[in-house]
Amino acid sequence: MSAGLPGPGQAAHGAPDLPGWRHTYAGKVRDLYLPDGDHPAGDVVLVVASDRISAYDHVLPTPVPGKGTVLTQLSLWWFEQLADLVPHHVVTADRGPHGVPDAVAGRAMVCRRLDMYPVECVARGYLTGSGLAEYRTTGEVCGIPLEPGLVDGSRLPHPLFTPATKAAVGEHDENVSFDVVAAQIGADAAERLRDLTLAVYTRAEAIARERGVILADTKLEFGTAPAGLGGAGTVVLGDEVLTPDSSRFWPADAWQPGRPQESFDKQYVRDWLTSAASGWDRTSDEPPPPLPDDVVERTRDRYLEAYERLTGAPLT
């Protein structure tokens, strides 16, 4: 999902009616609204982060209270930390007649519409997840050979740009090589996205490490700006950034390669879904079951702890 105009999405999952805004798209977690009339900032979109949570390409039936606020507020904090590296798409997160409606204040941003690149820009500093699965099969990640003997949680010699194709809601992103991205969007644009992705990861990894948090990997989305935002064609950071939904955050003092790591992201939900306790077969056509109250509460606590550790302040 991005601040461009996606194609038709799935059902709105109870997206609220907002005066002055017209609901136009529901993603796994976010809802997009267009202004009913002209907006003083020009071509904008209202991006509302819901409390929905997704796992294994399913939107789960149980929300996590407060999650949308964590995603939005943490994204806003990170956009400020990265502003000297790359411009972002946020116009305002303040309430007001041309800002965020009261009903979604705290979990919404008015953003400039961008022409989004059809690429999930992933940076990995540690080997885990789909990268680990690919490495175990081929010895490579997205066409990049890695040394033998790496295990789950191994720190890589240097961060890798491991892009993926964007998938529709309910489908799975597919890891691809840099050459595939270059063939799709052009070599110059692919190099620019790679360089920006690695620059953002390097900055964010250092900030997180100072706060006792390992940023194992993250997913970014970029678009090109309309005239007036650094000049037409400027690459702009869109969507959310460096949240527990788009990144893997691990407590640095518990890091131990060779096993799954403790985390501040939604790994707790994934682990419960694949446990015997859930009774769900991931390979079946059945949707996942509702989350128990204790799983919801522990997941909420992890999101809040990620915010507080990274920003150094409680969420207000």
C-alpha cells in the first residue's frame, strides 16, 4: 500500500466515514481516502492506519487495539530522523479542516500522492525470514551469494538490498534480483532505490542500536514526486517507515544466532498461528482463527515497547 492510487482493494473492514473525505481503498492495514473537493496542499490522500493485523498473507479477524496509532506515530518520528537523507510524503498529521479528522487523529496522515515504484525495497542486515529460507536452498539471497555456515539471526558482513515484487492483497511478495528490478524500472532508478534503501537502513540501524534494539531488516516504498516537492521526479519515501509491521526489531541483549530471536514485531502472532494451540493449518484454504485475548495483549505490548524504546518516550 502506498500514497499513490492503488487498484481496487478488498472490503473496507469497517473503515470509518470521514466528513470531507471519500474512502477509496482498503489494504491489509491501511485505508486511503481522497478529499471530496480541492485541497490547499494539492493532490493529497488521507492515509489511516487501522488496528488490523495481517500474517501469512491474511488479514486476521481480531484487531490489536492502539496498533494504528503506534504505526503512524512511529512512522512520523522516523520520517523526521531521515529527512536529510530522503524527502517524505507527509503533508500534516495535525487535526483541522484541511488536516486529519478528529475521528482518526493520531493514526492518520495527510500525504502527497506519489507515483509509486512497483518494488518492495528491502534491506537486510541479518539473515532470517524469507532470506534465510532462500539461503538454505540456494546459498544466495535475491541472487547475492553468501558465505556458507550462516544461521538464523546471523549478522551479514554488510547490509543487502534484497527487493521484492509488490503483491496484491492476499498474495505473497516474491523476492527478486536487482537485475529484475532494473529491467522493470530502468537501471538508473533501480540504483537510486538501492542506494536510498541502504542509506535509510544504515541510519536507522545505528539509531536503533544506540537504544538497545537490533533492526534486522526493513521494507520501504518509494515514489516519484509531483512538481513542488523537491522538483518533479524527485524520489520520495512513502507509505509507513520502520514500524513493527514493516521491520524486524530484536532486543540487542537477547540476540543469539542459531535460533529464532525475541522480537518487538508481530512474530508473536505468527508463532501462535503456526502452533498447535491455534488449530490452524497454514497450508489449508481456511482463514486463520481469531486471536486469543492474551496474544492480542502481548502483541500490543510489543508494539508499544518498540515505540518507547526507539523514540525514548511513551506514546501519548
